[in-house]
Amino acid sequence: MHNRHKILVADDNPYNLDLLKDLLENRYLLRTTDDSSRVFPLLDEFNPDILVLDILMPGLDGYEISRQIRSSENFKFIKIIAISGQTRIEQRLKAYECGADDFIIKPFDQDELLAKINVFLRLKHAEEIEQMKTDLLHLFSHETRTSLNGILSMAQLLEKSPTAGAEDREKAKLIYSSGLNLFSYVTKCMR
């Protein structure tokens, strides 16, 4: 039974692709490619949550794919799990520098890979929720501040109006003071 999470696997080794397909296809919506030039079209079309990416592939290697993904606003929430038979620390550090979220050495333990996928799915979800909250707060702030500017301006005009009585001026001061407090609160929320 598929859940809504999507995983793209890019590996030029048919044995590894079959192994990963067998492991993941019954748990997630899955796409695979053995051609690094297909990664970006698949990212656009499939919009995966996680990319399991072989580092050493012909054409674009996993380092460059990671770099390009991290430089694109469209793919900022995709989690990259780099996989490679390279065991030297330099390769792992380079993968992290290029934007990989994790690095697994081949041959990998299947349970470890599944555990890491679950961790990154939770992390991705939390980051997306945080971004939605931030976007909503920015929208709220912008829309509220625009309206408050109108209220504050009108309250000042009423307060200074030569035709307003003392009671109307006091009400205008209260409107202005309350609006200013709300404006201050909205501004603090944006920090």
C-alpha cells in the first residue's frame, strides 16, 4: 500500500536500482532512473520528498546534482540521501558541502536506509509547516499593517479636526493608541 510520500532514486547501477526498488516500492510512491540527465525532469514532474542519489554517475555526478538542487528555490525542501561505495571521509564531506542531507556507504543496511528516510520525511514535513507559518505571518502582517496605516491616519485627522469636540478627540486618541499598540504587536511578530 502506497502512502503519499514520494521517493526518487538515481543510480546508474542496475543491481542497486533493483535492490532499492524492491525495498521502497511497496512503502512509497517511487520513481527510478539510471541516467543523471533525467534527474531534473523527474524532480519537476514527480516532485519527490526524498532523492536517494548515487554520487558517482556518468554525466552529472551526485555532487553537482546536489549543488544544483540546493541552488533552486523550487527544490529547497527535497531531502537528499547520497549513497556511494566511496568510503573516504573526503567524499562524504564533499557530499554534505554540496547539499546532501545524509550519506550512506554501499553496501548499505536496508533498515538503516528506511530509518533515515523516515527521519527525513518528518524533518521535511516540519520544515514545510514552518515555512507555511512564516508565509502566513508575513501575509497577515502586510495586510494588517496596510489597514492599520489607514486607521492611524484617520484617527490622527479626527483628533486634529477643528470641528471635533473634546469627547470625539478623546475617542480618536484612544483609536490611535490602540491602533499603535496593534501595529507594534504585528511588527514584533515579524521579527
